Amino acid sequence: RETVAVLLGISKDEIPEIMHRCNYSDAFIQSANDLQIMDAISGCYEQYKVLKRN
């Protein structure tokens, strides 16, 4: 998860929070590899950034 965090400029601890906001299951969050995480997050990460700023 370190690679994903560095690429997105977030902390490793934020990844599960983003994934939950994107409606991914705990099972997926626990078992997905970094490439799967990046693919999954890419669809809703921009929205997460906007909401987090406000």
C-alpha cells in the first residue's frame, strides 16, 4: 500500500477510508493488490479529494 499512498500523495491509513467511500467491501480492501487498489480508486479519488477539502 505504500506505493499507492506515494503515488496519490496520501497516507497509507487513508486508503481504506477512500475505498469505503467508493463502496468497496472489506474483503476486497483486504485482499486487493496495489494495482487493483489504484484501478478501483481512480474512479472516485477526485471526488474524495474535493470532499476532504471542504
